[in-house]
Amino acid sequence: MRSVAFHTLGCKVNQYDSQAMLELFQQAGYEARPFSESADVYVVNTCTVTGTGDKKSLNAVRRALRQNPAADVVIAGCLAQRDGEKLLETGARLVIGTSRRHEVVQLLEEAIEKGQRLAAVDDVLRLPYEPLRITRHEGHTRAVLKIQEGCDRYCTYCIIPYVRGGIRSRRPEDIADEARRLAAAGFQELVLTGIHLTSYGRDLKEEGVTLLDAVRACNAPGVARVRLGSLEPVIVTEEFVSALQKESRVCPQFHLALQSGSDGVLRRMRRRYTAAEFARAAELLRSAFPHCALTTDVISGFPGETEEEFAQTMDFCRRIGFARMHVFPYSARQGTPAAKMPGQVPKSLREDRARRLIALGAEMAQSYRQSFIGETVEVLCEETEEDAGLCRGYTREYIPCEFPHGSAGQVYRIRVTALTDEGVTGKKEAAE
């Protein structure tokens, strides 16, 4: 029996794609192994959102070949789509980019049989939605469910539309089938994800399909929670929020991508909203889902960002009061308009501003978690530590929570008593 090991970088979409490819290998008779062990085949699912993603991806390929110089390496994902045949110079047997992943086993075995190194990278701008499916995931209770591929927003800093292609949406009936399979396998929480989730259904608009149809398609018996991936504020209308409020399974945690709190920077980024429109979206969500968690992404040091514009971002983030912020120093991506913009901010200043945003994010996260002390929350237990008698899981707001004595897969009502480094701790309340 040949063996295969995976290493996945980047977003939840990549996690889903890796799981789908792993299941294809297992169906073909391969044994799954940890990436840290020797294997016959290594698959590195890459990320190229930032320069750091590029470096980590290439380091993973080198690590695989050090562990087993005779191994066949497959490079998939966004960096593979961007650099194609160039990556064959790493010693990889197969490069497949962000398409043809459903053919990964067949393409690899044909390349091995012919003694070739193959770059099977197609033009993703013209492809339909790729038929990938999963039946399980790494966690015990929560699974990622991919419903959308591609992006056509072309923000000036972002390479993703060039390596993921245009909008392709998965049909609601296919989403419903996978939701039922995952629920039958014991997954109680489904995380809906895509490259640009806000655009879900735009390519199916003649059929009247929207993101709400994807949410409703997850109403399978056994699914207790549906969590939305990253959204943009333009989707948060009164009608959308009102409809979402009626879906009891939807978790009150919403990731709204901000990127900057300065209108000047947002215009240069070619984002399609203003700071005021973002604030209105946050207000609508909090009105419908009191005490919901609002999380976000912010880029520091975008070309031309002045101290005044950075201060506007800091002040705006404080005003919104995010439950969590993911902060990234701007990383120039070759081929994007922003890489050629004047006023490139020095790396040291980009990183200094990132540190200040991260410190603010930590302060706001602690304040948000602090607001739950004395409150009762619903926690889905994901794992237990028997020696310590602890159970760990997440609240509906996606706050990590630990408490004594529980069973994985069970939902508990927990009275929050204190903060931990990243979450909260509490005690079980008696069942009603």
C-alpha cells in the first residue's frame, strides 16, 4: 500500500480542497500519514496571498523531499496556479494549481508511469465549479463545507482573482446532499466557505439563487449550527439580516472584511464600500443578533497610507469594537495594480503599524470575552482531555471555552466564570 501525506497552507477553502483530495487518494488505496512522517506521496496545497505564504509553501516542498528524497511531490493551490511549470524545478512530480484536483490521483499515476514531471495547470477563468466532495473532516464535530469558488472583485492588492478565476457557485441541492452526508457522519456544525462568499449565487441569478439558499440547504437533521465564512459589508442589507435572523442554526459570529478604516485607502484598494457603510452593516447585525461577535481583516501599510489614514483605521476599529482582528502588513503581489502604486510604505513601518493594530485587536478581544463573564453560553464540545478532566469547545460566537467533565459531540450550557489566554472557562449548568 502506497502512502500519502498532506500539508495545507492558507484559507478554509484550501482545507476543504485538501480533504477532498485526501479522500480521492484513500479511495484509490493510499494510506494517509502525517506530513511529519515518511510517505510515498506528499501533497502541498499552497497559498500565495502574501510573500510569507509563498515562502512557507516552498519550505514545505523542500521539507517533504528531505524526509523522503524518493517521494513524489504534488504541488496544488494558488502558488501552483500562479507559477505553474516553474515549480517543477523544485523536484515536484505534479503541479495542478486550483483546478483538476478531482483528477489528482489519475494525473499523478500517469506521470509516474511515463516517468514525467507534469504541470497540469488550466486557465481557471473559463472553468465551471469543480465537483469536489468530502464525507468527513479533521475535527470531530465541525466541518468546512465549500459552496463557492473564484472572485471577480479585483481589489488592487489581491492576487486571488488571477489564480482562482471567476465566480462559480455550487448548486443548493448539491450543498444539501453534502450537508446530509456530513450530518450523518456526526458533524453538528458546518462552516460555509468560499473564495468570495458574498458573491455566491451571482452566476445563478437567473434561477434566483442567493447565499440564503445555501444557508437553508444546510438544514439537515443533526446539523445544530451553520457558521458563515468571510463576508463583505455590501451583502448586509436589512432584507438579508432579517432573513438570516429567521435561520435559528446560524451562529452569531460574522466575519466582515474591513481592510482599512480610511475612505482614502479603501478607494485605492478598490473596495466597494465606505467606512460609514461598513459601520451601518455592523449596526444592522448587532441589532438583529445582540452580543454577536464581529471579526475582521485589516491590512497595514497599504501604498500611500499616511499617519492620518492609519490613525483613522485605528479609531474606526476602536469604534466598531471587534471581537477579533486578523492583521496583515501589506505584501506586494507581482501583477497587481497596488504593486506599482507610488508611496510604497517601508517594511519596518508596515510592520510597526501591524503591531499596533494587533495590540488593539488583543485589547478588544479581551474586552469582548470579558462581557460574557456571568453569562450562560452554549458550547459544542470538540475534544476532551481525560487526564485533566477537561472538555474544550466553542460557543456560538466562536469563543474557545473549557469546562470540567464532558463528552465530545455534546452541547452544554456553560456559565462563564473567568477568562483564559484566548477564551473563557466556566461550569456546566444543570439541564433544564
